[in-house]
Amino acid sequence: MPGTILENLSGRKLSILVGILLICQIACFLIGGFVAPSPAGSQSILTTVCYDDQPDLFNKNDDNRWFTPKCKSINLQDKHSGLNATNFVFMGKMPLYNMDFSRWHQNLVGVLQVEMEHKKEITTTNVIDLTLDVKLGYRNKEDPDDKWTYHSSSVEKRIVECSSPNKDGYSYSCSTVQLFELGSLHHDYYLLNFRIPVDDKGTNANLGFISDIYLIIIHMNVGFTKVWLSLKTVLFPVLIAIMVWFWNRVHLLQRTPVLLEYLLMIVGGTLAILDAPIEFLTLYFDIPFMLLLGDIRQGVFYAALLSFWIIFAGEHMLIQDGVHKNSLKAYWMHLSGILVGCLSLLIFDLCERGVHLHNPFYSIWVTPIGTNLALSFIILAGISAGIYFIFLCYMIWMAYRNISIKRSVLPTMSTARRLHYEGIIYRFNFLMLVTVVCAAVTIVSFILSQIAEGQNKWDENVELEVSSALFTGVYGMWNIYTFAMLILYAPSHKQWPTDSLCGDNGEEVEFSRLPTDPSPNEISSLTTFAGKASID
Amino acid sequence: MKMNSAHLLFVTFLLLMYCSVSFTWSSSISSILPVKGPILQPELFESLANGAQKAMRACQTVFKWDKWNCPESSFSRRIKEKATKEQAVVHAMLSAGLVHSVTKNCSKGILKGCGCNPQLRGLSQTNPKYITSSRLIRPKEHSNKKIKVEWSWGGCSDDVEYGQSLAKKVLDGLEIGNYSKSYANLHNNLVGRTIIRNTMIKKCKCHGVSGSCSLQTCWMHIAPFHKIAKVIRQRYKKAVKINVENRASDSMSSSSITKISDISKHQLAFIETSPDYCLADSSMGWPGTKGRPCSRSRTETSTRLEKRSCKNLCRHCGHKVRRYKREIKMNCNCSFKWCCEVKCDICTETVVEFFCD
């Protein structure tokens, strides 16, 4: 059996395959750009201030004590003598207008924007510790109009940074703060009630004159979720089919699979986990951990991909050693960087989104300890990423160096053998090229999506939805990348033609191995390169 | 429910009357209104009135130290009204105020009919730039269905358009009669309407994987009205004179007069040169600058205009600056406790005030 399909594929067949994959790739971009709306939408809700005549009852989780749009509203601009902060309850009903959430909206992020007015007699600091007493309720369409059900409640602190206008009656410009994040949007309507308690111990002591509080809600768009899930639904079976085909190929050989084949399966498997459209379950069940699960699925896939790259480079680098490592243990040092990075990100994610399962208002960033902890995890992940990158570069450089050394020996080899080694080098270069292109596209699209969101979209009649296109495009790209790897690096079934290698047509040349080749390992045949060179 | 334009005019008239005659808008006025249609919900009417009031207050704040200080009288509609630079400001302020107020109330969820309305974009494309009658009635049923479709696919957040279409309907509907004057007014209404959108502040939030910026959503936050008033004041300085009458052959066309097609929607337009605001004009209800207070405040927060106000308002107009020294009781050393508790000491301070005499 000769090497991988990539080496044995004729130029024409390869170009056809690459062409098909490219078309799929373009299709992914176009679906995102022209069919899907933008990934997420938002609504700015100006909270209504309600009058609470029995503030003591606010924290009793009584289902009937909710402040709804029908509450007795108060104008903050008026003078209110005899009232105190607990009499004021800020109310926001989500979503606005006569709309209702559908389960396709997936998740909900709530952000607060506090508007304060500068008054001569009121002095405030620029950094305000805002303490909120919040509770969240929900209602479904079939429920009676006033029946709101308790969802969660908490007393939360947020740090708001403001800059003073220094002019009476003018507004401060304050930063926005995240208030809550719901991993599942299972109900039709949500209702937020919060108040800003003030006491003598310094709670909310630096607060200025609040004129308005906006609640901005961000949800996934229905259309985008639909397109996204359709994409997953199409990609998932294709991937499974390719994986089954690949594994069958490997098992047709009279040998145990090599490390890289296992790794390809792992990459495929993690991608299959990511591709599996389990989000469909959210349409029927309330699954608050879906957001966290999504993060983990994505993290696991990228970890597998990063491991694959470093081991691929490693397997092609060990030329001089002559020692065939071919086991995961040999790479523990290289992989530990990925492991540490991923673990720290996982812990960070569990600290934020994990806790959200219990308390959607929680934020790790409000306490100094939490901030330090979160930052240290992120920095740790960053350092691991850096170490990984240095390792990867080093190994690729070593591989290239070895290849170029051996390349100089190539002309002295027999034609068949030369073609064979050129094929292996070609295999390595091919993966390098494709990977670099994919990584570059990912980085560029990330930057582009930042720019696309950064622009003002007013008065723009362009039908193309850039951020969605980049989202589906990049997602599709890594899928197609994995497909290509699985197909092209699968063992070839072609039988060796006995040394009748060189056709007249250069393009139609198919690389083949020498019958004398002692190594049964195709995928790491480059590692036997050194030995071959000495034979030659 | 369809609304006829005569009724709309009547309401607008009421609205403006109330703004100019009495500043305090009581909710009882809205209850007097006989009709509660889709357009004339009391909340809507009230938010229009609030907008007009807000516009007036902000105008008076930003023009405090100018010769023309945006008096109440300029907000009342008269047939004799001249299309001056100052009247351009009034139109823009009023129009911006309505949009601002309606947009805010849309965010509050108390107005029916706002939300995402993609079909309005189409409307403004097919219609001419200015619509002189109040033909632009929103196809209510149609839009409601469309909003639902939009929400169940792409989400909707853009509610400025409703305020814009409403301000357009209400204010542009008033411009009947003298073509050239109407033209300037319509243009300035447009300037006011678009200013809200242009001054909006972009805010973004990252909510991708693990809260990273792999997914970022931005929204436009409406600017506080004093910022909008400030922008209008800047545009007041750069207002252009237009020549609406088609007298191309005439010698009237000088370089200082801009043609209609050249003015952008960021420029205020006027036709007549402003009168001398030093002098009182009883027919316009303008009292002149005599008796106006001016300031010689030299604090870091006072603007250049404020520092020069005595020179500008009094001396340039031939008035003397009179200085008053008096003792006033002021709040000082205040401590504030949200929401409603301000504890202050009372201090006696000597202040120096200046007036044009």
C-alpha cells in the first residue's frame, strides 16, 4: 500500500476536489451574507420607574408582587419629598412592543446604561459602585396577563465609570455594565425589577442624580439561528460519513493505525461534537447550560486542532533522530501548553457562565479578588498560547530545515525514490499552506467583523450581512479544512505500479513508493527519510 | 383608523399653542382630545408636547448669551413669521425635540406603533425629499405584520424612524402657503430630524465564546438633548442663505446665496436676513436686549461667549452695563442621598450681577 491519498491523487483529481471544497466554502460565506440576518440583535429599553408603597415586601419572592408596565409610574425629574430609594423600582419588560421571544432567540444578555445629570449641589466620584437589588420573572403567552413567575433574584454590585460634564443640567457619560446573562430563552416574556438601595453604610453613596436607566437586551436573531442550525445539520452527517470512510480505510490496512490517524479521528470527533445540532433540543427543553456547553464544545475542537498541528509538525520533524516516536507520550511537553491554556479558559468560563446557571446576575469582574482571578486565568491562557505558538514555529522551522537539507540529496536518488520523497515534502507543504491560509482567513475575518460592527449602519442599503457571512464562512472553513484533512490524509488504496512511474504527462504523475520500502507506516514515512537517504 | 389632515393640523395647532402659551404641560390636556386613534394616543400626544418643551428649554440654554436668546414667542406660530436664521433654529429644535421625545417613549414601550419598520425606508425612497401635506400616514395593519416578520427573523431595534416619520407628519404638515418660506422650514425640519440620528452614540458589547469579542453587538444610544441643542447651535453659525425664487436671469444670484440643490441636510437654511436684535420689535414680540442679564464669570466652565456676553449684549447695542451687588442665600456643602434627599447648609454669598441698561 502506498501513502496517503494526497500523494497519490493526480493533479486533475486534486484540483477537482479542491474546487468542490472551495465552492462549499464560498457557499458558506454566501449563506451567511445573503440569507442570514446579523447574528445578534438588540433592543434599548428605557426602564420605567414604579412607585413601591410597601418596599419591605420587595425581597419576599412573592409571585404576585411584580412591577409591570401597569405600575404607578414616577417621574424622576419631579421632587419627591418623603420618599426614599426603596420606594423606587425600575421596571423593564422584555421584549419591547407587542413582540415575544421565541426559543430560536437562544440566549439573552442584559446591559445597563445609567444616565446621570450633573447638579450643582451634588458631587459624585468618577467611579461609582452601583449596588442593585434585582429580580427577574417570566411569563408565557398562555399565562394570564398578570401572572409573572419568579426566575431569579440577587443583590449585585457593579462598577460604573463616568465622566463629568461640569455643567449644571448636563449629563454624565457613563460606561455600560452587564447585568445578566440567560443561557436559555425558554419563555415568551421576561420582566426585570430592580431597585437601588441606599443606606448609611455607604451603599450607593456616590450616586448622582439619576435621570434615566436604560436596559439594553441582546439576543441571537431567529433567522441567524435557523441558518446556523441548518448549516450544522448539513455538515454533521457529511462529517460522520467522511469519518466512517476514513476509519474503514485505515482498518483495511494490515497494521494498527498510527498516531496521526488517531489524531485526525480525534479532530474529526471533536468537530462532530461541535457540529451536532443539539441546539434543536432548546426548542423543546429549558437548557440553561447550552451557552456553557457551546463554549466547551468549541474549546475542545480548537484544542484538538492545535494538538494536531503540533504533532503533525513533530512527526515530520523527527527525521534525523531516526527514532519513531508515534505516541502521544512523546509530545506531552508540547501538548501541556494547550492543556494548561484550555483548562484555565475552562475554569474562567465555569466561573462566569457556570455560575450564571445558578445566578444569571453574577459577574466575576466586580470584586477585586474575582477580577484578579479572572485576569490570572486569562493571562495564563495567553502565556500558554504564546508558548504553544513558539513551540509550533520552532517545530515547523526544524521540519523545513530538515526537508531542505534532504532536498539537496534528492538529485542523487533514483527517479522513483525522488518522486516519492518529493511527494512527502509536498504533503507537508500542502498542509502548511492550507493551515496558514485558514488561520489567516480566521484572523482577517475576526478583524473585519470588528470593523463591520464598528461602522455606523445607518442609511446603508447593502444587503450583505458582513458579520454573519464571516461567522458562517469561518465555521464552514474549519469544517471543510477537517473534511479535506480526513480525505487527503487517509491511506491510499492504490497498488504500486512497479517502477513505471513517469508518465509523459507531468501532471498525471502519481507518486508511489518503492517496493523495497521497509516501513509499513505511510503517514510518517518522512521519518524514515534519513535512512533512505543513506541507502541512496 | 385613518386620520384626516385637518384633524392633524388642529392637533398640531393645539400642541404648539400649548407649548408657547403655557409651559407646563398637564396631562389633562391630552384627555380633552376627542380622538384616540392609532396616531393620536394620549401618550403620543404627550410625548410630542414634552418634546416641544424640551426643545424650547434646551434652545434657551444654548442661546442664553446670544443676542437672540430663543424667546418663547419664537415658538408660537404666526403667519408673519420670517424665515430667518433664528427661525431656522426654532424649526430644527422643535423637530429634533419631537423625534427625541418620541424615540425615548418608544424605548419605554408606552407608544404603540414604534419598533422596527423597514417599510418606512422604502417610503422615503419613493417619495420626494419633502412632503408638504400630511399624506404620509402609516399603513398600520400592514406594518404590524411586517414588524412581526422582521422580529421573527432579523430582530429590530431601530426606533428613531418612527419619531422621524411622526415629526415629519406633524411639523411638515403645517407648511402650507408661501412656497419659499415653507421650503426653508421644511428643510430645517429635516435638519432637525436627521440630527438625532447623527448624534447617536455607539455602544458595543462582546458576548462571544466565554464572553470574548468573537461576537460583538452594537447599538445606537440616543444622545442627551443638550448635546443635540449644542450641535444645532453650531449649525446656526454655519447656516446658509438660500434663494428659492427662480430668478436665474436676475442679478440677484450672488455668490453668498446658495442654490437649493446645494444645501445638505446638515445645514440650516434661511431666506431673510435677521433683524437687529438689539432693538425691540413689538410686532414680533421681541423686547430687545435692554434689561438682559449678562455675565462676567471667569470660571473654567464658562464659555467664551459667556465671558463676552456683557460686551456683546449690552455695549454693542449701545446699552450700559449695570452692576448689581447683592447678597443671596445659597445652598452649600450639600450631601446627596439618592433618590430624594439633599441636605444642604445655607450660606450667604455676595454675588455680582450685570444687566444691560
